[in-house]
Amino acid sequence: MSTESTPQIDRNQAVTRTAVVGGIVNLLLSAIKIVAGLLGHSQALIADGIHSLSDLLSDLLVLIAGHHASQEPDRDHPYGHARYETVATLVLGFLLFAVAVGIGWDAAKRLFEPEDLLRPEMSALIVTLVSIGAKEWLYWWTLGYAKRVRSELLRANAWHHRSDAISSIVVFIGVAGTMAGLPYLDAIAAIIVAVMIAKIAWELGWEATSELVDTGLEASRLKEVTDTICSVGGVRSIHMLRTRRSGGQASADVHVLVDPYVSVSEGHMISVLVEQRLKRQIAEITDVTVHIDPEDDEVVPVGPPLPLRAEALARLASSWSAIPAACERERLVFHYLGGRIDIDVYFPLAACFRSGQDPEWLREELQKALVDEPAFGRVRIYFG
């Protein structure tokens, strides 16, 4: 019976817990700040309350997106549902930007209409201090979960809380300044809050967009990935390394160059070790595809298609039909290298004594018989 892995369970619990707690706190704060802003005559505090209300909506969005992102891969989503987090982060960015534009527009209008400027009272100052403390605590608490489960969505929501804490500090300065006799300061504080919110919205939106267009890992992480792969025994070099992020996780596919004459099973074992070591040593990598290459296909020129085994065997049978000893072969191994097919021919040991011929003479005869077959390269023979 299959069950969810412990990391996935932790991730689901983290998303649910932070969303629910954050939603409760934001609901209380938004109601208190908007009411206090109205009663205490502070436009900046009202704007801050609207910001907290947007946080409440973001918590709901996090909860819904986290639920979908945690679902197992299915037929329609073979790579899983992690991109739900990415889309939710992008929506959060748009939501924050819309809030910033609304707050900034209203505050700017009041600056040009002095009669509409508000005169904050002490209650607005007290509520602002409470908001700073609550939102800063939510930031650190949510960020801790984001780091533990490597969730960009939770990190985005943590910064959403931090933006509210910072905006409350600006509101505090604006309210205090206005109460001290500077009537414009409250409206100016509201505009500063709007700019700060817009900046965070841009950063979240840019990161989410980069992930949606499959931006790879940073150069430092790519070097770490390369070093990890090259530390596996049997790996000569790598090329065509590609990575992409998806909901706080990353996937990689890479072409690994090995000895061209290793067996298929040995090449497979090397690929398994590469996959296991990457997942173990690079925290965010959860999906790895390894292509085992006998030669660097970025360097070797691509020629005409070479015949596969059935056609190659037919051609060899025709070319070697005049060599009686060739009929005693037990096995052929093909090596597709350098645009040609090198051939290993295996004979029974008794065939060496029956023919009475020098093995090198037999190899040369087999090689000369292929002079009109450009698809074939070097011939090697073995007795055993």
C-alpha cells in the first residue's frame, strides 16, 4: 500500500498550519486597523488595514494552492501538481500590486486636496504598534516553516506578512508626525506603504514567472550539481545539463559520458548512482533523468542513420558468406561510435584449433570483407 512520504506530509501540514494561523491573525488585524483608522482619522492606518485584508486573501490562496500542490501525480499531471504553488505565488504578486496602486492613488489625491487630509488620534498609534508586533511574529514563524519544507509559496506569504509589518512602521511614523503638526505626513506614509507593497509584488511576480518559463538553477548550484555527478565512479564527463524549478523543488536531466565499451547494465548502474547521489546531496532536486552516452553527442558529428541489429546482421551475413570460419561465430556485439559500427565477434575456443588459421588472419579477412560497407568500422575477434 502506498503512502505519502514524510517530507510531503510535513509540507502539507506547514502550508495548512501557517495559512490558518495567518488567516486568523490577519482577519483580526484588518478589522481592528480599518475600524481604528476610521475612528482615529488615519488614512495610512486604513490603507494598512486593507493591506492586512489582502494578506487574509493570500492566506486563503495559500491554503487552496497548497492542497492542490500536495496531490500525487496523475495521468493529466505526470510531473505532479507543484506548479499550483507557482501560479498562486504569481496571483499573490498581482494582488499585492493592485492593492499598492489603490492605496497610492487615494493617498496622492488627498495630498492635492488638503481639506481631505485626515488628523489621526492616539488610538491609531496604539493599533499600529500592535500590528507591527503581530505581523513581525507571523513573518518569522511562517519563514521558519518555508525554510524547513523548502516552499517558495510559504516564503512569499512570509514576506507578505513582513511587508505589512514594515508598512505599519511607516504608518506609525506618519501618524506620529501628523499628530506632531505635519498634516501631510500621514498621506505621504500611505504612499510609501504603496511603493513598498508594489516592490514586493514585483519580486514575487518575477520569481514565479521565472519558474513558469523553466528558468534553471543558479550558476553556483549548477556547479554543485556538476561536481556531484562527476564524483560518481565511471563518469568521465557530463554535457547538456538542464535544470528547472517547480514549487520549491527542482528537476535535472543530464547526459553522462562513460567508457564506450561498458555493458548496458553497468551503464544503467552508473545512471542509478548519479540519480541517487544528486537527490541525496542537492536538497531541492527531487527528479533526475540521466542519459548514458558512449561519446559526447555535442562534439561527434551527426551522420546518416546507421542500420540497427536486424539489418546489420543481414549485411554482415552477406559480406562474410565467402568466409567459412565466420559461420562459426557465436555472438556479435555492436558499438555505435564515431558515426560507424565497430564489431566484436565471439567464436568458440574450439574454432581456433579447427580452422588452423592465425586469428589475426581471420580478423583481417573479416575486416576486408566489409570494405564496401561504410557503415561498419573496426572488427575485433575473441575466442572463449
